[in-house]
Amino acid sequence: MHIWHLTYASDGRNPLFPDEVACRKAVRVLGRVAGTSTVLFNIVDDHLHLVLWCDRQRRGRLARALVQALRQVATVPVESARVRAVENRSHMKWLVDYVLSQTIHHGIPSPPALWSGSCFPDLIGARRVPGLELQLKRALPRFRIRDIYQAVGLTVGPFAPLPLEGVRSAGIARLVAATGAALAVGPTLSGKSAPVVQARRAVAQLAAQAGMGIADVAWALDIAPRSVRRLHGPRVDAGTAKVVRMRLALENGV
């Protein structure tokens, strides 16, 4: 296995994924296509940094498949990847800070730890993207996750999932927004796609556990109260609820 640093840029250096909807779609593309070969990534305005852990043959296939998939969700043409081999452990350690700090380096108007294009939430368990399993600990076996907080400008951490009383205090509007961010959908949770329905189900069930009323959930999701009741079953898995509560905890810490 080898480690590779791929950079995808837009043709003309225009924004690739200019809003939350497009950025979250791009993250889901990374999960679907690169999946368990992904080590790190960060999507900034006109380019995307991606670190892969795979053999040379798979790297070639993934590079081609990703450019085709990203072109389906980008608002401007995406150029083919620029590929560089990661030479040694020092190079890989440098890449951790380099990739995670891209949000700061390029002046993205978002707290770096909350930026949807960054893999930071995935690394600390504050987001779940289908198919995405970051391989940072395999690429750097001695690396400690707590060492990444400084790269995104945080002086506190690690975080624990927000208790249910904290979820209640956060309120239904924040719960909806955090669920969309934690599951890489939305941000409005409108529509009938399977990922959106799963996010709505998570909102309804976490709200009920936290003691929020059905009327509040119906208002926040813009659905009828009877639809909220239907969202109470089947149950979402504990992992989904946990990443939403981690996202809320992360927001409180930023």
C-alpha cells in the first residue's frame, strides 16, 4: 500500500461547490467512490485536497472515477487530479496539518472545525457519511486524534456527545441543522430521498428522547404532526444519534 495526495481543481479556478447543498453532495461522493481508501480530505472554494491509502493501480482507478463523479455535482468543470506520492512519515504528518488547515489558509468564512468540506468532523465522530471510513490511524499508526484540534483553531477537545438535556437546551432548530450537518444532507431536510428521511427520523427520535414536543418538531421540519409520529419508528441506530449529539457538542465548543 502507498499514500497519495490528490488535488482536484476547477477549470478557471471558479468555485466548485459554492453552497452547503453542493458541498455536502461532494462529501457523499467521496464516501461512495473513495470510501475506505480515504485518509483525509478538504474541499475549499476552487479545489479539493484528498489523501488516499491504496496501491498504485487502485489509485489510478479512483482518480478517474472521482473526477467523473465530482463533475456530476460541481457547478463548473473539474480538472483531472494532480497526483503526488507521500514520501515518508514526516510528509504524512505535515499533510495532516496542511489538509485540515486549508479552511483557514484560504479564508473560508466558516469556523474550520464546522466546515462541511473538511474531514475534521469525520475524524472526531461528529459526522457519518455512507461508505466513508478514514484511514488516518493506518497511515499514521502512532498519530493521536487529539493532536488535530489545533489545526482547525480549537484550544479545547476532545468532545463527548452532548447529553439529552443539552440537546433539549439547544432547541429544535439547532437539532435540525446539526442533524443535516452530521449526516451530510440538507441543510433544510426537505425532500423524500432516503438520506433525508433518515435525517428526519433522527431529528424526531432525538427530540422525543430530549423531551421536545411533537408540535415543535412538526414546525421545524414543516410536516404534519402525524408525520412526526410516523418518524418515531423504526428506530434509528445508536451510532446515528451519537454523531448528531457529537455535532452539537462540537458546535458548543467552537
